[in-house]
Amino acid sequence: MEMTRVAVIGAGVIGLSTAVCISESIPQCSIDVISDKFTPNTTSDVAAGMLIPHAYPDTPVYLQKQWFQETFDRLFGITNSSEAIDAGIHLVSGWQIYRSIPPQERPFWADIVLGFRRMTESELKKFPQHVFGQTFTTMKCEGLSYLQWLEKRLRKSGGHIHIRKVEDLWELYGSYDIVVNCSGLGSRELVGDLELFPVRGQVLKVQAPWVKHFIRDGDGLTYIYPGAFNVTLGGTRQKDDWNLSPDPQNSREILNRCWALEPSLQGAWDIKEKVGLRPSRPGVRLQKEILTQNGHQLPVVHNYGHGAGGFSVHWGTALQAVQLIKELITTLRISTFKAKL
Ligand SMILES: Cc1cc2nc3c(=O)[nH]c(=O)nc-3n(C[C@H](O)[C@H](O)[C@H](O)COP(=O)(O)OP(=O)(O)OC[C@H]3O[C@@H](n4cnc5c(N)ncnc54)[C@H](O)[C@@H]3O)c2cc1C
Ligand SMILES: *[C@@H]1O[C@H](CO)[C@@H](O)[C@H](O)[C@H]1NC(C)=O
Ligand SMILES: *[C@@H]1O[C@H](CO)[C@@H](O)[C@H](O)[C@H]1NC(C)=O
Ligand SMILES: *[C@@H]1O[C@H](CO)[C@@H](O)[C@H](O)[C@H]1NC(C)=O
Ligand SMILES: *[C@@H]1O[C@H](CO)[C@@H](O)[C@H](O)[C@H]1NC(C)=O
């Protein structure tokens, strides 16, 4: 059987997981990941990597639920194997707390995370400013470890990695049969997608090894996420702000908000500031498209715009991208077959 040459643009969690998913599901593909930035320099490296979904208003809820379920199942399998430490994935339990009763007491993902329940009065005693809370067990992905692990898996299965900025998708015409666009915020320029906008997020990574339980304020602004090596303290959500430099005022506010929830963090040390731009969009763009120019055709699969929740749904969206690639391969086979007749 002939090999289908696939280029995946982007080496964040979306590009790398899509590339690995293709290599696992479609053996007759050769895969090149092409990206201008790699770990540790992507948005995915800044993320806390918690598996807690963020709602995409323009994506149907049943799809978001399916993506989260598929991602959760996949990573739960990895945490249950000897690969867990290399992949940088671990289970973590904690609290999501609210200052007023939220409109939805049971979010759509309540049955997917483990042991979801309402917090009791005794648990809420820790948070006098909050009146309601949920407790559950989920997973956290260490961006650095997970991206390296995905790269390693891709190389093992014969995939290649190239450092390069793609200015125009047509540069890849002739060298590849299918291009997969996982360029995150880069798609604003690359595909001219003006629905895409940055939501700036600043976090602190600190040493506080006694903190084992996550705490997330339901407003999404303040969070404490213990990881394998550091605790991530957040955060900010600044729409249309492209500034990648840490802002000391933001850091002071983050510390004050986190100290209010977990006073022992005043003893944290080795505080490092990190900034990332969430590639946000009203809905994730998961679509196939055949670009045409001067009578040439370039099949493209788009998989970008995961905003504040890319880690939470990445494996589900990779599986759907693979489905679209399979459909394109079938179309390509039929057209080559017809051309030969
Ligand atoms: C502070 C913060 C905390 C977060 N916490 C969480 C969390 O707890 N849980 C969660 O699920 N999500 C979280 N997120 C969101 C998550 O980080 C994103 O959804 C996810 O990283 C998006 O992945 P991506 O691969 O699409 O983008 P990126 O990681 O930005 O990767 C895009 C890739 O495309 C490449 N690229 C772009 N344009 C081009 C081009 N023209 N040519 C070549 N290459 C190109 C880039 O170099 C890069 O490698 C957080 C984000 C931030 C900022
Ligand atoms: C990450 O960025 C730094 C600073 O720009 C650079 O020196 C380093 O080579 C980059 N790493 C990778 C893997 O691209
Ligand atoms: C966890 O691992 C055990 C032993 O390998 C296996 O029997 C079980 O099915 C695994 N569970 C999950 C969820 O992967
Ligand atoms: C992704 O696709 C869009 C258009 O569909 C294009 O403008 C953009 O340049 C593409 N991104 C990359 C990195 O090829
Ligand atoms: C997190 O902790 C590890 C181990 O202590 C350290 O090597 C790494 O640089 C830290 N990461 C950040 C972003 O501070």
C-alpha cells in the first residue's frame, strides 16, 4: 500500500498528540511534525495541565463530553502503567469552591472525573468566604514531561520533527498529501482566522511540597494545582493581551489570592513566573478543508482553538482529527484511482 505523507504543524500538546494518534491509528502514514517552537517554549509548557474542562460555547456539549471522556480514559490508563512518571501524569484530588451557588451544581463532566460529590459543611469550614463546593479526583499532566514523552513516542514509531516556521500552507504542497493544522494561536496569521484571540495567563510555579490537594475558585481566576515537581499558582485571564513578559503586579495579586485560600503557601520558595497565551475561540476548529489554488488541491485538517482547556480534551480531539484524515485518505485514493483510469 502507498504511504500517505502527513505534515502536522505545531508541537504543542495538540500537534504532538495528534501526530502520535495518527501513528497509532493509521500505520500507512509517514508523519512529520513541523513547528517553529518546541517544548519548553510552547503555550502547552506553561499550562497547569489539569484535566478540568472549560466550556466552549460554540461546540455542542455532547462533543465536549465525549472529548473529555476519551482524554480521561486514555490518561487514566497511562497513570495505571509504569509509563506514568515518564509521561508526567498523576492523579490529584481537591476542591472547587464557589462564593455563591453556581447555576449548574453538577457540571457535564461530573460523571467522568472520579468520586464527584458536593463538599460537606466541615470541608467548607476551611473557606469562610465560600458557600458551596465540589470535590473530585482528576489528573494533572506535567506539560514538559508529557510533551517530551509524546515526542519520544512519535520518533519511536518513525515520525520526524522539523524546526521551521510555516508562512503559508502552500509551502508544503507537493511534499505532503495532507496537512494537519495544529498551530494554536499561530492560525490567526497562518489561516487568517480572526475568530481566534489570545487570553493571557500568568502563573507562578513554586516549591511547596506539603501541598497535595488542589483548590480552584469556581470563578476560574484563582487556583492552586500541586504537580509532580512544583505547585502552580494562578492566575489571570486577560483577553486580547499579547504580552508574554511577566507582570510583577499580576504576581503579587496571584500570591495574595492564593494565600487567602491556602495560608501555608506563605512558606513557598523558588517562585518562578510564567506567561502563556491561550489560543481561544468560541469553539474548537476541527474540520477538513480542501484548499485550491491554480488548479492544485491541498487537503487540510484543522485542529486548533482549544483555549483554556487543551489538555482536558486533547486526546478526544486527536481521535476526531484522525477520523477526518481517514476520510481524506479515502477521497485521495478514489481520485488517484480515477486519474489512473
Ligand atoms: C496559564 C495557563 C494555564 C493553563 N492551564 C490549563 C489547564 O490546567 N488545563 C488545560 O486543559 N488547559 C490549560 N491551559 C490551556 C492550554 O495550555 C492550551 O489549551 C493548549 O496548550 C493549546 O495547545 P496547542 O498545541 O493548541 O497550542 P501551543 O502549545 O501554543 O502550540 C502551538 C504550536 O504551533 C506552532 N506554530 C504556530 N504557528 C506556526 C507556524 N506558522 N509555523 C510553524 N509552527 C507554528 C508553535 O510553535 C507551537 O509549537 C492553560 C493555558 C495557560 C496559558
Ligand atoms: C527555547 O527558547 C530558548 C530561548 O529563546 C532557546 O535558546 C532554546 O533553544 C529553545 N528551545 C527549543 C527546544 O527550541
Ligand atoms: C490497571 O492495571 C491493571 C493491571 O495491569 C489492569 O488489570 C486494569 O484493567 C487497569 N485499569 C485501567 C483503568 O487501565
Ligand atoms: C492553518 O490554516 C489556516 C487557514 O485555513 C491558515 O491561514 C494558517 O496559516 C494555517 N496555519 C498553519 C501553521 O499552516
Ligand atoms: C519545577 O521543579 C523542578 C524540580 O524541582 C525544576 O527542575 C523545574 O525547573 C521547576 N519548574 C519551574 C517552571 O519552575
